[in-house]
Amino acid sequence: MSASQYERELKNILEGEFKTISKITKTCSIIEKMNYNKISEKPFAVIRAAGSFGVDLVATRGDISFLTEVKSSIEDTIHFSNISGKLQQQAETMKNICEKTKTLPIYAFRTKGKRGDSWRIFTLDIENLEGRSSILHNRLPKLKKSKKGFFVMRWSDGMPLSDFISYLCK
């Protein structure tokens, strides 16, 4: 699957599309499946952003909105120092936009070839969030930084998407 296919997959999940949720939960535990299915009761309106400026999806509904950057890899770790620092610049741009607009930033990491919930959710450490966004931000794992100051995303450190959905649908 290409990166854009994973963006579409996450978009369909957040919109509560039954076919996509059914497909990706085939190897999930019963609890993970139940959590994924909760999104159909409280779905988001999700728009795919054009271009690659550090935001792939914009998800919104009455109680919360967030900007999402989708990453995928066979590896369990993504180093933002790779590819001439492009990923690092995207993350810094997203951080600035989210702090300015008081919007929750989300990084969604889809690993390939894993059984169970293959998505993990992270956020950037930012200031000035309010309300439910601030509460959710405090619960989410933050992207770590390397000794050289570059962001590092380790799949095993993230929150499973099924848990994220369960929390969003309470």
C-alpha cells in the first residue's frame, strides 16, 4: 500500500465506514474491534489535505477537531532526520500552526505486516490548547526527540488507534 492509501484508510476509519473497519479489524482482539466500531456512532467529517505540508487529514465534529499527519513504515521507528530533514520541517510547521490556532496535532503511524491494531497515535508537545483538546493532548504519547533534536516516532510508544477511538467516543 502507498502512503496515500493509508491516508484514505484512516479517513474511512474516522468517518466510521463499516467496510474499512471490518477489513482492518480482522486480526484484532474483541476489545479492539469493539473500540473501532464505536466510531460509527460518533464519526468525524474528514478532509484530505492537498500537497504534503505536514498535514494529511483534517478531522472535525461538534466536540473536537484535529490535524493529522499519516506516516507508514515496515520499520518500527521513523527518524525525522532522514530525507534531508523534510519530516522535521513538516513537524515544526505543524507545531507552529497548531499552537497558533489552538488545534490538536496528531501523528498516526501505520506499520505494515502487524497483526492486531496496526495503527499508533502520537501528538506533538505544544502549548495553549483548551477544553477537550487539552485533556486529550495530555493523555497522548508525545513524539520524542533524539540527542540532536530531531523527532523520533517509535511505534511501540504510541497509543493504539482503537484506544484513541474509544476515548474519543466516550
